[in-house]
Amino acid sequence: MSDWNEYAVIPDRPPSLDKKGFRRAIIPAPVKGNWRKFRDYFYYILICIFLLTPWLNYNGKQLLKLDLSTRQFTVLGQTFFAYNAPSIFIFFITFVFSIAYITYKYGRIWCGMACPQTVFIDKIFRKIDKFVEGNYLQRRKNDQAPLSFNKVLKRIMRWTLYIVFSSFIAHTFTAYFAGAKELLYITMESPAHNWSLFLWVQFLTAIFTFNFGWFREQFCLIACPYGRFQSVLMGKKTSTVVYDFKRGEPRKSKGVKTTEVGGDCINCLRCINVCPTGIDIRNGNQMECIGCTSCIDACDEIMQKVKKPKGLIRFSSEEEIESQNFKRISFLPIAFLLIIFTLILSGISYFTLNRPIAHIKVLRAIDTPYRVVQENGRDYILNHFKAHITAQSSSDIIIEKIELAGNYEIIAPYLPLKIKSSKDKWVHFFIKTEKRSIQENKKKLNINFNVVMKQNYLIYPKEVIFLSP
Ligand code: SF4
Ligand code: SF4
């Protein structure tokens, strides 16, 4: 067990590998402190947001649904369609730039504070470990103990719980895309009715079980694309979790009592012991550091014990450490970004709440450009059109009729037609007129779609070209 701490500090070896290069489970020690307290509350709030959002409804619709198959995105009861792509694009681009800017300013703060990977591992899967195998010391002991009946039993219990929670996360994740109601409905049925979705959820459960149960911090170190990017985005001015080497070095030997000689680091290895990625922050900024702040709390605890000022490990920049000119960390840029986000969201909300209740696109149907029919010895010309109508409203709409002034007649056999909120339908209709009444300059026709929603009656004018011989 003592070996755990020793080989964690050997440089040039990933902390998740043992001496032979095999996977070594990183079992961090618990820590107390202000950052830990903040993260506890914040993680629970995030867990509620991540796991409850798709199961809640607002305005009769799922709170957040990203239906890729129909290209419809529902956010807070409002549905965005494929033709609303500019709003979605603006939001997405702002989000990407904000993350890049936050990384430049504060390093990998997203990873340590808000990433679902960190939050779920910390608050669900490590809790399972503790529940089944006891505190971190017992878990480390179990991990290194030879195989026994007791060890196998605990492993089975642990992995069973992992599968249960991973399955719930997989269902919740799928509900964001497939819809919570639809998913519940499908889940009640036999898998034979929906093999593809059933297999997808099982596949996700397997991936999540593997990731949260075994792969864990290696995802952040090896697989996460954002993690690989951060070294490009961070610089000497980036405020992140750093060790004040000017104050800490030369560190004291392990086990030797604090004296006035040397730096403030007493080499207790507590900062490594609590690190979920198993690194030694005293080696400088590392890609493996997810900015979780555990080592800050851990070292502050030690500094208090040895009666030294807190902050040997702190949020600061390399530049500040070198110059020893520390400034108060400012969260103004985050406030500024929040204002920009609020403005953009207000703009999108205003646009969404004030958009027309129906989106109508009229196309010529795919058949002959016109048709000549005879009725009572007279020639009539018919043009076939189709309208794609989407109900953008939060209530159902009725396409009551299509009107056209003059010598033209509209033949729309399927009207009136009800379209449910956020759904779309194609409406086929014909424009008919007597051949001799067609005037060359009257080929551009303005037709009106009469749409009813609740008590409101709205008219949507559309222009079509009438073709004739
Ligand atoms: S916790 Fe602080 S004192 Fe202990 S080894 Fe880490 S930096 Fe040094
Ligand atoms: S070095 Fe500190 S901040 Fe970075 S991951 Fe380890 S404990 Fe968290």
C-alpha cells in the first residue's frame, strides 16, 4: 500500500500505470476545504441538471430535446427547426469561443468543475466504491490484495451497481435525443419492437460502465479532445492550479520535521494522494491536471498544520509565480461572458417568441408543369403545387383554406388540415383556370394561406408562378 505513494511521484511515468506498465487504479484520498465544499454543492446541482433535464416538461414539451432524425431542437418549450440554423449556429459558436477563452484565462476549469465525466465519477462512482469497499485506504488495500472470495464478491457488487447507474445515465443520455416519452414507451415494450434503440442503449450502458468503472481519469488524459487542445490555448498568464515553487523549494525530505531551513513544502505527498489523476503538481503545469482544486485544499490543510500561510498550491499563473507578484484572481471575464450569453439568448428568445405561428414553403409538385383538361367543351389549365407547412407555435394549428383572387380556383382536397405543434405536413393543391382567361402578365399569382390557431386567424401570402402552354 505504501508503494502507492512512492511510485506516483516517479517522473516520466503516467500515474495510471504501474511499474510493469499495467493499469493502476487511482484511488484518491478524500479532502476537506473551501474548494471541496463548493464543488460538493455545485456537483449535486449539475447532477440534477444533467440527469433530470430530459425527463422534465415545460409548455407541454420536453425541456431539452435534440431530435437529430427530424432536425428539431426543443429548448425550454420552444422548438427550433433546421431552417433556424443561424440561431443555433450563433449560440454554438459563442459557446465554443467562450470555452476557448475560459481555457485561456483559467485553464482546464471546465474539466474539474463541470464536466459530466468528473462529476459522475466523483459523486456517483467513487461513492459506490466507498459504499462497497470502504474508505480509500481499504480500497487501496483491496486493490492490491490477492484474489479471494471476499474480493470477488465485492467486485461483483461494485460492477453490478456500476451497470445499474450506467444504464440510467445511458437511458437519460438517449432521452435527450430520442425523447423521454418515446423512450419510456419503447422501454415498456418488448425489445423485438425496436431492436436498434434497444441495442443502442445497451451499447451505451456498456461504454459508460467501462468508462466510469475502469477507464475513468484515463479518458481525460488520453481520449478527451478538449484535453488535448488545452495546451494550445493556455499560456504563461493563464490562471490555473499551480505550485509556488519559489516558496516551496527546496522541499524538505519526507518524514523530516519542519525547520526554518528550506522551502515550505514538507514533501508530505498529500497533494498527490488526493489527486484524481495521480500527478504531482509540483512538477509544473501538466496536461493531466484537470484543475479540480483537490491539491489546493489538501496543501492548505498541511500548511495550517505546520503554521505556514495557505496558498503554496493555489490558483495563479506561471508569470505571477515567477515574479511573485500575485493579483487577486478575477472572475470578471466569466461575468462578461455570462452577459454576452444572456444577450444572445435574449435575442434568440425574442426572435423565437415573435416568429410566425407557421412556416410555409411552396414548391411545384414533381409531375408535368401543367395539365390541360376539358370540361363542358372548354379547356382548363391545372398547375400542381405542394406546400410544406410547419407549426412553429406551442399550440396546434389548422390550415383552413388556400385562397386566390381573380379567375383562379384552388383545389385543395385535404383542407382543412390540423397540424400538431412542432410537427410538419405536406399539403397538395391545384390552381385551375380557364385557358382563354390567362393573360401573359398575370402569371405571377399571390395566394393566401389562411391559418387558424386557437381564436387567431392569420393569413400568409405566398407567390407562385402559374405555367400554361
Ligand atoms: S501537500 Fe503541500 S506540503 Fe505536501 S507535498 Fe504537496 S505541496 Fe508539499
Ligand atoms: S494536480 Fe491538483 S488540480 Fe490538478 S488534477 Fe491533481 S488534484 Fe486536481
